[in-house]
Amino acid sequence: MVRPLTGGQAAPPARSAAAEYRWLIAVTLAALLLFGYGLGAGSLWDQDEPKYAGVSREILETGDPITLHSNGRPWFVHPPLFFWLQALTGWAFGFTEATVRIWSAISGAGAVAVTFLLARLFYGPATGVLAAAILATTFQFLVQSRLGVFDPTLVLFMVLALYMYLVSYTSGSSRAAVWAWVWAGLATLTKGPIGLLLPAMAVVGLWFVRRDRSAWRRTPLVGPALFCLIGLSWYLIEALRHGEPFLRSAVGYYLFNRFFGVVESQPGPWWYYVPVLIVGAFPWTAFLPAVVLYLARRRSELGSQVILLWCGVTLLFYSLAGTKLPNYVLPVYPLLAIGIARSWEEQTPGLMRTATGLLVATVAAFVAAIALHGWTKFPSEMLELRGPLAAAAAVFAAGPLLAAGLMLIRRRLPALAALLLTPVVAVPVLVHLTLPAMERYRPLPRIARAITGAAHPSDAVAAVEMNMSASLGFYTGRRIVWIESPGDLAQAICDHRRLFVVVPPHQPSWWTPASLPAGARLQGEDGGYRIFLKEGPGPCSGREGAQ
């Protein structure tokens, strides 16, 4: 391991390398256990989880790992690395909730390990252990590491690229510099050029802050070459294979328009990520002012500079972007965890008193934000699930409130333990109580299984204005005919002799059961959704005959 730094200078190691490796393994395995516990509990959450799982499954169905497909059509949205990983576990173990999510848990645990390494590089192994524990128990990072989405994998590769660059920067290692480019290439193959852009902006900022404007000359040329080979070759291959449609979608719409415009109706104000961080950093939100003050006071140190630049660049970049989503802020948390760990170790009595008051306030804000979101969007469900939800809320509130009380009497270590144990206790409560109760209000997986049990191999499934319901396709294992208009419905009736039609509770104005041919039967209802079965050839009105 690289030696820890103090103000950019090498310091003697605090303990043997063997002991540090044991700590590294311990925090990584503990994070993997926390992220992986009950990973298969609960159905996949629309839209992204089943959408991505469906894309991964179609890699195996089409035999084409380069051009991704969704519902049988080319899908020019994201690069393929995460989907390759999901396809690998799906091929080996089948596509289940656990296998769909396992790479996020692995990636999250990997990011915890890199956080240990980064904190050790700046401040030593004790800070590394605490920073790793804080990251693993940060609410948003914990949640994302338990979902089948690629954000934790992207974060892992990005922080690996940053770590290897800093190893190169502080030690002069050319090999480490090359590895930084490799990890940036893998980040790009996961989410696109943002995998290089964010680390590069932070690094360039570091050169200017440290007045080291010749640092770029020390980069071995093999590094950028490997980055292009790993990160950009997929874009080149797809551009050659598909030409303008690929470039317009993957580069024009999902790359440039994501920043300069609004993609998929996901806008937000410039302050969008302030409430996201307040909720997402729980239960450590109360310590954010102390982090900023600590880092500002020590802004001449390498660790403070890197943390401020990384977090500042990420938040500024995504705040300026037209498209905003909560998961975009995820790369902030590893470096933020290091800042929280270091400021915790050196807090003054005044900062401790401030943090104690803020801890109580953030508990109230966290519970209120979750409750407000639930009551606004799902009022009846919130009322019926008040027992399981109250149990989860009680766990999330009890730990920080206990920690606040312990901090008042200056029992810092027990207070720290209470904060760290809060998410650890909350996960089993969510897995065994809250999530099973919520399944009653998620009918699409049940509907999909019911259709699968009744359908013939050649039957088709249609969904009326439900194109944000990818779980229907994942759990039926079929390609869904998405119905957006009477013309779409008429074509589906014409094309398929046996057609299951799923209609949502808030049916479109143009829909009536009379839209289906005579003889179509209602097969059942669940959660307000209705399932109809149309059998036999339907009227085609000059269209191609039914299959």
C-alpha cells in the first residue's frame, strides 16, 4: 500500500501492511454482507431495475453482446459493461431479483474498499476504517448498492481511477497512472464519457490549485491509448454498425442533451441536490457543516483539496445540467465519507454541540421527507402500511437520537456506534417486515406470473399506456406490445390470435372494453389492473392477417 500523507508529505506507516490488509478485507466483507443481506427481497422496482435486467437477458437471447436490445429493439442508451455483468450472472444462475442486484452490492463493497484506500492515503488506516464504515452506512449509497442499477459500478470505477491517479501523483508511479486510465475506461464503458470527465475535471482542478500545470506531461501515452481502446471502442463499433440512428440517440440525445436539455422529463432547479444530500447523507447529514469547515481550514493539504474538488465539481456539474436525478450525486459520497471521518476525529467541543443539534434536526427532516413523499404520491398505501413503515422509521430515528443524547454527555465512541448501527439494524427490518408488506401494492409481478401460467408459448402480451412498467416484460419473460393509441391496439388485435391485454387503473380516455373484439374475456383484476384475453383472428381492416 501507498504510505499515508500529511499535507502531501509521506508519513511513517501507523501499523504493519498485513494488519492494514486485514482491515481492508474486513470492511469490504462487512459492506458486502450489509449490501447483500436479503438482496432478493421485494420485486424489482419499475422502471430501471426490470428495464436493465431485460436488456441483460436479451444479450443472451439475441447472442449479440455489442448492440443492446430492449423489448426486441436496438437500445442506444447506455454502454454495455454493466449489462454484460448482469447477463453473466443471469446465464450462470438465472435471472432473479438477487442475481439482478448482486453486481451493485459487489460494486458498492468495492467502493467502500477504495474509500478505505483513499482515506489511508490522505490520513492513515484509522481514518480509512471509519470512512469506509461511514460510506457503507450512508442512506443513499446503501440503498443504491441494493438495487439492480449501474450507478454503484460507475462509482467504483471512478474512485478507482481517482485513487490510482493519486498514487501516481504522490509516488511518481507510471504503472499507477496507466491503471488510472484503465479504470476510467471501464467507467466510460459503464455509463459513458462521464466516467472520464468527472475525474478529469477534479484532477485538472488539483493541478491548478497546487500550481502543478506540467503534471499532464508525466502521463504515459499508453494510458490514453488504453482508455480509448476500453472506453470508446464500443462507441466506434456501434457507430460503424448503425450509423446516424446510434449517433443521434446515444451521443446526441442521451449524452449531450442530458446536460444541455432535459431527458425523459427529468428536470430540476439548480438547488435540486441540496435536499437530495440532506436525505441521502443520513444519518451523517448533521456533520456536513463540520466537514466543510474542517476542509476549508486545511485547504492547503492534499486530502482537503481532493475532497473539496471532487465533491464541488460533481455537484456543480450536475446542478448545471438540464437533466437531474437523485442517483447522479452518488459519486460524492465516498469522498464525503472521508471528510466526515476526518472531521469526526478532530471535532472541537463547539462543533460537537452544533452537530448534536443538527442531528436531531436531520432526523426530523429525514422522516418528514420520506413521509411527505409517501403521503403525496401514495396516501392510501401509506395509511394501510403505517405499521411496517412506522417500524422502519422508528429504527432510523432511534439510532441518531440516541447518538445525540450520548454526544451531549460527551460519549463520542458510543454515539458513533449508535450511528453506524442504525442502518445495520434497519436493513433486516426492511427486508423482513417493510418490503414484504409493500408487495401487496405492487401487482404487476403477480399479474405477469398469472399471465405466464395461463399463456401458450405463441401468445402475445399487450399493455395499454404502461410504457413505464418494465416489470411486466421482465416477469413474463416476453416482449410486450406497448399500446399508446387506438391504432396500436387495432394492429395488435390483427397481428396476434391470442392476445393478453393489461389495462392500468387510470385507463386512457380512448379505451373501453368495447375496443376489444367480441368474445374477449376479462381474465382477472389485481390492484386496479384488468387482464383481458382475446382469442381467434381479429378484424384487420386491410392490415396483415393475424398470426
